[in-house]
Amino acid sequence: MDTDAPVAAMDTAPEKTLVLIGHGMVGQRFLEALAEQGLTATHRVVVLCEEPRPAYDRVQLTSYFSGRTPDELSVTDTEFIEKHGIELHLGDPAEHIDRRARTVTSRAGRTLTYDTLVLATGSVPFVPPVPGKDAAGCFVYRTIEDVLAIEAYAKENATTGAVVGGGLLGLEAAGALQGLGLGTHIVEFAPRLMPAQVDDGGGAALLRTLTGRGLAVHTGTGTQEILTDEAGAVRAMSLSDGSELDVDLVVFSAGVRPRDQLARDCALAVGERGGITVDERCRTSDPAVYAIGECAQAADGRVYGLVAPGYEMAQTAAAAIAAGDDCDAAFTGADMSTKLKLLGVDVASFGDAHGATDGCLDVAYADSRSGTYKKLVVGADGTLLGGVLVGDTEAYGTLRALTGSVPPVPAEQLVLPAGAGAAPALGPEALPDDAVVCNCHNVTKAAVQACATLPEVKKCTKAGTGCGSCVKLIGQLLPQSGDQGLCGCFAQTRQELYEIVRTLRVASFRELLDRHGRESARGGEGCETCKPAVASVIASLAPAIGADGYVLDGEQAALQDTNDHFLANLQKNGSYSVVPRIPGGEITPDKLIVIGEVAREFGLYTKITGGQRIDLFGARVEQLPVIWARLVDAGFESGHAYGKALRTVKSCVGQTWCRYGVQDSVRMAIDLELRYRGLRAPHKLKSAVSGCARECAEARSKDFGVIATASGWNLYVGGNGGATPRHADLLAQDLDDAGLVRLIDRFLMFYIRTADRLERTSAWLERIDGGLDHVRDVVVDDSLGICAELEALMADHVTHYRDEWAETLADPDRLARFVSFVNAPEAPDPLVAFVPERGQIKPDLPLLTLRPLEGSSAR
Amino acid sequence: MTAMTTMTTTTGAPPATSVTTADASVQLHLDGAWLTVCAAARLTPGRGVAVLLPDGRRQAALFLDRTGHLYAIDNRDPFSGAAVLSRGLVGSADGRPFVASPLLKQRFDLGTGRCLDDDEVGVGVYEARISP
């Protein structure tokens, strides 16, 4: 859409033309609001966007360093753009507005005639006028392009960086530098961090926590000069207190300024301190021109630098354009509430956070040890006016929604931690119906409760799709879908059953069902859902609860799905496939020959798998022990392809052979595969190890993926291929061998402990409260104090691992079940037959009549 | 297999029987006669075994539930055509035992052979008993 020739004025067009300058988050929200108002149907809508990519989530920019790709940051649905016939010109900023002729000229030379013009040009980072500010190695932090440039420069040239500005964006930028592995300084002129959002107490709590995380924070200090080397690159910065910091990269993040130059050039009114002046309908001094978002100075005289007010202005402008003079939409100012996770610290401020209201009082709770600070500002009559939360923002959603009303319990009880004499936490049910739950989209509790599920809330109200901080509260407001139970037999979730089995050491399914199952299911058989799920939990915990780790012993035998029961993978005609373990994908020629011989002898269809091993298909059940006797004899073990267990750890050839490799990826893959083989989990587990950043082993598509760095290993978690591909997120960087293994131990055991049945790590990571950050808190920072226990559970697993096939072959009782017929053990199943294809076998399908579940006729 | 359980027959269910002694054997009723297929000790509660019938082609799937009741249904899964029902998991719903096909998980009532997930599908049932 960018390649067409510059468009001449379209005066002949029958419809009206609306031109939007700027396609950031607010611009995109405005387009959506236009569509909702039906204006895209009656208008030609043209968008000029300076950046080379459509609107993306600027708020989450730092998440690029934890693995979100630019594509994943996008908030633009191309289908939406196409469906509404919006002409979006990327990389082509507006350069000139002629208000008299009502035209906009773009850099590429497009001249667009408008009936309505909307400016959503955002803001530019403010760079203080210090000497050396333009040196090589100086950056701002605003766009994906900035982030890419910082990353590229840091990789080549920098070990230590400084961020000028300790506000919200500054801390975001500092998080990015830390994510790049740089030593990081923060220089803030004000006496505390986040001066606009938090008070002294909150700033102090924040400072302690950040210092504890290895950041060097310099508050009450100005930047005087950026010092450069002979080549003109940053080498240090000098501060107003006379000190000098050795840094080779500087990010300026000292606030933003409204981007109002286009408006100034065409003589639209602007505020004294910048910002295009608009009225309550977001109209500028020219009624045909609107301005929304950070470039505008709202009717209350303020310039809002947060996305939520920008969204509100977008809605207001669209409504005003649709309604003309009858408009009753108005933007008169917005709440500056924010909740963020900065550098791993939760920070929130809402309402009158600084206690500016006459006669107001503070209620504060501070715990320096845990880095928690909470302050509420309360009016003389007890009305909650605002507050600051640092370190623990659990109550943010409820408190913000209660702001402006008198809370049903005294304010001091709202800030005390649970168990410290606090009243039971104030639940969301205490909120009035008109309490605003989602600030970004201005959605009330009543509107949320009109929906039944979170996806429905997001679709119908957009609540929860902005900053996402209200998602938890929304979840609490929705009807608990009645029954979260695992199945008709158990009212508990898998995680709850795991805790019951672990703490009460229940090693028997019957005991679990009869004591903890639903009343109606007690004494019954269980079902096909809970039996394998409980079997998996018992197997995962076997050493710790005194159960036998062999999955086919005693009662456990009756619980396993057929694949586990026969230690092989059932295929569509009733035959099985066999997958020996080939750790790391490394195999000697001799062992390869054994596999070939076995396959030839038993006439098995042979295929290389995606996980760097070999699958042998077409074995009849009574052949399995004979086949495995040969394989075990040659030194093979079960590959657990049949289990919800570790499958493979793929590897590239690594440093040993590859000229790019920086670590021995094959050795690490083998070590990991041997360590976690046989580990039973809620779902299958896949892994890979790449020997360098070229990532030939595709580790980021795995449940846990390891990528070598020059100084160690990066660990990525939660990746998936399959129907819902997901790139794994970076959990930790530059780990040594022992550190890597310890962290994977913890991660896997935490997953096993808390995941739902058949929930892969990718879905689990997306589902659990707090997501990746929470998992990192738990497994890296040990926030729950359970890491020692998780490690001990894994150590038990490793100690007690036995090869299931070797054990089976050694026991005639166990072998007895591997028969085709109980009354004719040697007779092959007459329905298992094969026909040739491409020199191998395939199931004789005419024997079978595969039919879908629906519409089947009687036998 | 020494539990002393008295059978209770639900409507439509084939006769089941109580397990009596350790060397008891399992029998299927076929063409007016009882065919001995295996020792009762070969059965694991909650799991099934396959039986090849005398015509060398038809197969039955035999199951024992946790209370000692015996059930036999046709082994062929009507959805896939494969003879695999004996390898499915036994469960119970509303107090009635079923087996879930190991291929696509459709459930079959062990007493009636009726498919619980598709009214139009079912499998044959056999009378089974344990005889000393």
C-alpha cells in the first residue's frame, strides 16, 4: 500500500475524507473507535505513519528484551485495517498542513485533502541540553527502532550504561540495559525515583529494592556532560556532584515533550509548555482539526503522557466527529493511575497519590525488609482519595476502583499485610457497580459483570486489553465458572490434587477418589480423565510419597493410558510404534545399525522424528518385548515417547565441530536429557540446546530451551510449536552449567506442581497469575521459599530413575500383559495388517473405517 | 482375586459374577455354551484383556471393575475399526462402568455396549462369568 504513486487531491471523491496523522497506540484506538461509530463506512480514512511499522505496544517496549518480538508487540490487526478500507501509509510522515486548502502533504509527496484532520503525533523524548548529548552511544528510548539501535550498539561497544532520568520510562530503560547484560546506572535529578508517581517513602522502598538488584542509583544528581573518546564515542559522564561515571552508553529518558511542530507551523493554538490546545471534544482551535493523545493539551490544561487518557481522548474525538454539534462526549481530564512492574518491582499509584487535597490524611505501612511500601490518602470524611503501592500491588485494582468513595473497612486495614491483624482482604464484591475497573478503556464493574468469561469481556468491552493491570480483578468479578474441577470425579484442580497427594502422601488412586473425590464418584472407578492425571501426579512425586516409581506396578497399572500401559505409542490400526532414547540426538554407527537391524527383522516402518530420534512403526503388542529385548541389549533405553514426560533434548553440533559454536551444546543436551528422562509431567516436555545464537536446534520453540552465549547459557521457557506456536521467553542469562541445571530443576518442578492437566508450559505460563515475572520470582528469586524443596524433588527423581523397559523385561509378571489375546498369547491380531508403500509398510486401511465422532451410523 | 463380592445386575447388563477362589477361571457365553478363556488371576481391576473367539477373527474385551464385577464387550472400536477397546481405561459415570476407547476416547457402557458419546453407535456385549 506504500508503493502507489503520490495521490493527487481527491476532490472528486463522493465521500468525506478523514486524515489521521500518527499511528501509535492512540491512533490505532482512534481508528477502532471510528469503526465502532460507523465512520469508516462513510469516510475515506487515510493514515500517515512515520514509523516503518504499524501501531505497537509502546508501553511494553522493554518486553523486547525478555523475548517479545516486534511482531508480538503489534497492536494492529491487519484484517481490521483491510476490512475497514483504511489506507495506512507506513514510513511516510506528514510534513505540512495547509488549513486553508485543507490539505496535508507527506514526505513522500502525497497531498491529501481532508474534511477532518486528526493529529495523534505523540511526543518526543526530551534530551537535556548537556554537552556531548549527540555523541555515538547516546540514545533515547521511545520506539522499537530505538531499542534495536541500543541493542546493536550495546552488543558491539558497551559493558556499562547509564540512564538519565529515574522516572517511569527511565526505569523501563534501565530494565532494558540490564536485560542486555550491561552494568546499569540511573541518574535522577529529583531526590527520589519516580518523582511524579510515588512519594518519598515509596521512592525509598523502590531504591532499596533496585539497589539490591544490582542497579547503581544516583538521585538528587544532574548530568553535566557526556565525555567522549578520540573517536567521538561515549566513555564517561560527569555529574553535578563532581563525580564521574565510566559508561559507554547513555540513554536519555528525562521525560517527553508533546510533538506539536506540525500544529505550530500551521498556526494552531498550542499551550505555553507545549501541546496542541483542544477543547472537551478534542477539537483544536480549528474545528476541522482534532488532536488526541500525548500531543494534545487537554481541556483541563494538562498534557497526559499515559495511554489510558489517550484512549479516552481517541474515543471522545471519534464520538465528536460522528455526532457533530450534538456531541455529548467530553474529555475533561483523566486519572493518572498507573500500575507497573519495573525491574521486577511492582509499583502503583492512583488518584491523589501525593496528598494534594486540602485536609487529607495519610495512612502508610512500610516494611524495608521486604521492600514494601503502601500509602493511602484519605479525606477528612474517610473518602479514599488515592495512594501509592510499592512492592505489593495486589490490592491496586480494588483500591483504585474504590477511590472517591468511603471504603467499607477502615483505611489502615487496607494497607496492612494479611495476617498482621488485618481484616479479611476487601474483596471485589465490595465495589460499587459504577466503579471503573479498567481505566484504559473506562469500563465499569457492571459492564464487566454483564459478560460471562474473560475473552467475552475483552471482546465486548475491551477491558483488560490495554495495560492489562485489571485482568486479575476482572477474573475475580466474573462468575467462577461454577466448577473448576478436574472431571466428574474430582472437584479439585490438578494443582489441588497435587498438593493433596504431596502433603497427605496419598499414593493410591482409590484412596484419593474415596476420600477426596466428589460424593457421587466415591467408590466408583474414576474416569479416563482423572486416572492418567492422578497417575502422573503420583509418578512425579513417587519417591517423595513412598510410591513405587515404576508406572506399571500395582494399582498404577490400571490408571495409565494405553500408551503408558504398553510403554509404546498406539497407532490407528491398533499396532504400536517404538522410540528408543537417543540422548541429544547423538548416536554411534553401531547403535544405528542395531536400530536398522531390528526394524528390518520385524518389518517396521522407519521414520526420523522431529526430535532427532527414530520411530519404528507397526509393532504388534506381543512383539514389543522381543523388540525391546534387542534394543535394551544394545544399550538403548525407553524414549518415553508414550508418556507425558520428557521427550527429547535436541541439539546442534556445537562448539566441537561448528565454526560458530561457543559452547558444547551436544554434551549439555545429553546431560539434560539423561537428567530429566522419565520425569512425569502434566504434559509432554520438549527441549533443545543450541551452541550459539544462530539457534539451529530451535530451542526457543521448546518447553525449555537453552542457547549458548560466550559466557554461559541463556535459558528460555514456555516455547511451543504445534497448533499454537509460541516463542519461549528468556528466564535467565549467562548461567554456568550448575546454575542452568539448578534453574531448570526448579522450573520443571514448579510447572509440574502448578499446571493443569494436559497444560503445556506455554499455556501454563500464559495462564498463571503474574506470568513469566511470577515464575521468575519463584524459581530465580525464591519468592515463595520453595526452591530447596523443588530441587530436592528433582534430586529424588534423578536418584530413583530406572529404565522402564529394562525393568519390564526382567519381570515375567510384567511381561504377561504384552500378549495379543489372553487366551491365545502368540496369535497376531487379525485386524492388524499392512500393505507396502515406498518400500516400507503402512496400515491396511480398507480393514479400518475411520469415522469422525459426529454423524456415525450404527455398527 | 479373592474378594467375596455378590453381584448385582443392572438393567440391560449381561450377567456378571462374583469372584470366588484364586484358581477360578473366566468364561464367556458363546453359542449356548460357556467357553473358558483364562484364569481369573490374569485380570487387573480397572483394565481389560482381549479374547480371541473360536472363529479366529472376532474378539471380545474382558474387564474387571474394582468391586469384582466382570464385563465383556466386543473388542472392535466401531469408530476406528481397530480391535483396541480392551486397552482402554475403565471409568464410571452415574455409577455405571464404561471403557473409553484408547484411540479417540469415545466411551462405551460396559453393561449395554451403548456408546455414551454417540447414541447411534454401540458394540455387542457378551455374558461372562467366573467359574471355579
